[in-house]
Amino acid sequence: MLVVSLKSVPPSCEKVLLTYLYKFRHNLYGGDVTKRVLEYILSELPRHVGTGNAIIMWKNSKAPCGFELFEITGDGNSLALDFDGILLMKNSAKS
């Protein structure tokens, strides 16, 4: 299972995702993909995000929380951190 949430991204991101995933809501995509498709999406999305943000979550039974999270950010205002097996989101306000 793969879930992708987009924020302020150009239309080219949607074209990459709609080939493999269902669109559930505006900028929310999900589906069951192979490892090869997951790797393709992880390699292709950074080229299309621009100044926006994409958060990708997929099932991984070997991870402490049962899933993995990968964030692609063009503006650098948030970061996913692993703190002793607990996944935390760090947000920093711009001055």
C-alpha cells in the first residue's frame, strides 16, 4: 500500500502518480504498487515537486511503526525525523 499527499505542486506531479495510483481527493493518491513502481515514484517525484511538498507513505512490516515515510520538499519548511523508532514531523516557521 502506498499513499501520497501533495501540496502546491505543478500538474506534472499528478501525471506521474495517475499512471499507478488512484486519486481519492484533491492531491491525495493511493494504491497497491510493486517495489519497482515505488522506486520509480521515489526517483521521479523529486524532479516534479518544484517549490511544493510531497509526503509518501508505504507499508513496511520491518519498520518499528509498520510503515515508512519519505518527504520531498521544495521549500524546506518541514522534515520527517526518526526518534528512537517513533516518526516525528518537525516544522520550522520561516522568518
